[in-house]
Amino acid sequence: MKPGLKTGIRVDLPATVKPSMKPHLEGLVAHRLYATWAMVYHMETASRMLLAPYLEPHEEAVGGAVLVKHLRPARVGAPLHVVCRLVRARGNKIYTRVDVFSKNRKIGEGSCLQVVMSRGRFARLLRDAR
């Protein structure tokens, strides 16, 4: 990894709850609210945004874990503000803390783990997954 990846750095990801982000659940739920899976998507996206500038051309990162608490609902059309902060980098493991806000209220919080590896190792993992 490139130098400069230090505890405390952060990224901000603005977003909006789109109709495609509501719960699907095989047709069992029809409310027009921000789904937990969409919150996970935003948390992982913000975590990758934080890490991406520090990856070398021969490196790739994959998600290793996500822990999420969905605290409050947000309706379709609501503005979102996702804040991601680096809490630890140990070897090839990158840990982030992510908070999701809508209209200045925290609606979600969690943590993400990303694992950095060579593109060659990543290609082998993809090949083995067939």
C-alpha cells in the first residue's frame, strides 16, 4: 500500500434514498424506506473510497466483514450523509467505522473490514470460485 493511510482519516459520501433502495425481500415487504442492505452498500462504498487512493496498481481489496445497526428509518427521497473513518490498519486488514445520517439524525452505524491482497491472489480466488 502507498504511504499515508493513517488512523482518523475520513471520507464523506453524500447520497439520496432511491426507490431501488427499498426492501425487496422476495415481495414480502412493500414500504418505501431505506433498506438495510442499501445501508450496507453505502458503508462498503465509503470504506472503499477511503482505501482506494492508497492501493498500489498491483493490489486489490475485498470486503471481509460488515457489522451494521439500522437505527432509524429514512424515506425514499431522503438525503443521506455517510461518514467513514479509519480506525485501524493491521497488515493487510483495514478496519473502518461508518455512520449514516439523514437530516442531521444518525440512522445507522457500523464497521467494515477490507482485506488487501495482490491482484494475482484475487484472480486465483475468482478462478477457484467457479
